Amino acid sequence: MLEAVIAEGSSRSIASIARDLDVPVATAHRQVASLVADGYLARQGAGFHVAGPRLLRLLGQLDEKQVIANCAAPLLHRLAGTLRCVVQLGTLEGDMVTYRIKTGAGAGDLFTRVGMQLEAYCSGIGKVLLAWLPENDREAYLATGPFPALTARTITAPGALRQELARVREQGHAMDDGEIAEGLQCLAVPIRSPDGRVLAAISASRSAAQGGAPPLDVILAEIRVAAAGIEAVLADLLGV
């Protein structure tokens, strides 16, 4: 009833909505009265309703990207153990990557931390998130270049970065090979919401000289499996 009223309650009467839902009109009115009393709906004119103050407060507290991180956490902890790599999840806030999950052996030795923001152009996660921005937003970002070099491998020219982001979209993953820190390799893939938007990315990082970690092709395959698992959890959570 709440979903139906939110969708059409500002233009249709409760009696009309009740008929569509095959609910007795008296029952529908009792349900709506209860939702109004609890603040989830508010009356607007005679017989019409809109979202109430309590529902609007809840919506204001909802961080869609943090929901993704919460769904991803158990899978990423397992992934880090399997790969013996540092595994992270990041989202784009403005022009910066915000790290929301960091896990795995050696995580404390890597300079990133949860809540930290870093430039997007030089990391695997950042390249993924930039690659799937709407074109106008991506071009606006590229217009802020050239970008500072953090290592000799950092892509600094906007044109070169544009080509790199096109490759990322084509191949479905990004790699940072010593671009943000010497000797650090990172593979990243997108996390898509059920409607297809790329709101987050996950990565696995290792030292180029690190022993014990699987080959890069194995790491890429595993993080793709993990991404698919996270997307399935999201779809289930949202009832898609």
C-alpha cells in the first residue's frame, strides 16, 4: 500500500488504488491512516497523499553507495583471503575516489585507508569509475588536466587518459601498474547497480615483487566473480 500511494497517491484516491490492489476500500483507508499516523505518508488535499516526514528523513539517511559496500563486505573479506592480496572497494565523490572497504593481509602496509579520498586518474578503481561516467561528466573531468605525475608511469595527459578510459570500458577492467606508487599493481572491475549504473568498483592490489599471490589473470577472474556475486546480492536485496 505504501508503494502504491507513493507512486500515485498525489493524483488518485485511496478508493481507486484499493480497487487496483484488490483490497477492500475500508481496509485500504485503515492502512493509509496508520501510515499517516506513523509519519510515512502525509495528506495532501481531500483524499490524496504524498511521502510523509518520517519517510523523507529515512530517504535522506540512505547512502546508496554505502548500501553497496555493506553488501560487498563479506564477499571481499573472503576474496582477500583467497587471493592473498589487499582488496578494496571505492566510490566516486566529485572528482575523488573514496575508499569504503579495505581488507586482506598486508592491508595496514598499504597507504590507503577507509574514508580516505585520492585522485581518480591514477588508480585502478578511479579509472573504472571515470570510464563509466556519463560522457559529459567524463569530458569535464579530463578538462581539468594535465594531471600531476606520482610516478614515471602515471598517465598525465588528458588525451592519453581518454584513450585509457576507452580501453577500460572495452575490456571491462582497469589496471594500475605502478601509476600511483612504484612497484604496486592493481586490477579493478566495476560494480553495477540493478539498473546498470556503475556506482562502485573493487580492486585487488599487490606488490609487483610479491611472492605467494596468484598471477594477474587469476586475480582478474576472481575479482570478476566477486563483482558478479555482489551484484546478485544487491539485486536480491532490492527484489529485482
